[in-house]
Amino acid sequence: MMQMWGRVQNRLRGEEGATMVEYGLVVTLIALVALLSVAALGEKVLSLFELVDI
């Protein structure tokens, strides 16, 4: 367990760790935007599909 914690600390201290954190923040932002857009447009898209009568 201590070895794993040491690896995590080394990654966070180094430049590589900072890059991983930045990628994590970008992925989180993209996921948040996707979730909010689906939530905002979901009802409108659903109503459009309900209007189509096959």
C-alpha cells in the first residue's frame, strides 16, 4: 500500500503527474458539458420524436 502511495506522490510531483491532472480536468469538463446538453435538449428531442407518426 505504501509503495502505491509513493508512486502516486511521485506522479503528482512530476510534470507527468501535472499533465495527467490536466487531462483529467479536460475529460471532466467534456463530460459535464455533454451531460448538461443532454439534460437541456433531451425533452425537446423527445417531443420531436413523438411528433413523428409512422
